[in-house]
Amino acid sequence: MRPPRRRRKRRAHHATQDRTRSPGPADHHRRTRADRTHDDRSPTNDDHCRADDDRTPTIDFTAQARYGSCEEDPPYDEYSGTAAPGATVWVTSAHSTTAPTTADGNGDWFVRVEFPSAPANERFDVSVDDGNDTAVFDFVRTV
């Protein structure tokens, strides 16, 4: 029968190292904010986040129709797209009431439009306008 193994206590490697060495990657969390340099490469440089920055992203007007035809009663279609944040988008046709919607803070907008007076199997235009640009779609009420 074998004699039982003796277990030695090991010291952690870092406890035996010389503390005068330069900090390595494992020591980065020990540095204080004052130890960091404030140059353009530093993540603490807030020059790119100024409140007085007048550059606002421009969002192009886009519009798309979901279906293009419908056999429901009343027939409807769903329109969505992008516009400037806060912009009002108008959806109009000869067979619907004007349906305005507002683009959210990201510039996204969505609206469902019903066409209660649309004639069966007759195409007509639906106009989507944000005040600067217009998109025109075909719609047909199918039966």
C-alpha cells in the first residue's frame, strides 16, 4: 500500500513577486483616474461629447407600403419609414381620410390607413409626404 500524499501549501505567485516592477495588464484596475493621461486617445476625453455640438445626424425620408392590396372590409394598408425626428408625415389618397403621424426620436414612423370608400379592383394612388419629399404608392381593393 502506498503512503498518503503530502500536500504542500503553495503561495500565490503574485505574493512572491517584487512589488517594484511596473504594473502589468492585471494591475490596470489599480490605477486611479488621475494616473491616466488625458490625450485624444484617452476614453476620458469628453471633447467629442460637448453639449454645444451643433452637428445633428440627418435622416433621409423613406417610405414603404406593406401590402399594396387588401380584401378586408374596410381595406387598409400599413406605411412606415424614416423622416427627421419630430417631423409630421402625411398619408393621403382620394379614398381615405388624411392620416398624419409623427417620426419618433430615432426618425422612425408608422401609420395604418383605411380606405373605406375604395372601389373594388381599381388602382389608385396613395401619397406619403413629410413636407420636403413625397413617395407615391399604388393600392387596390381586392374582392
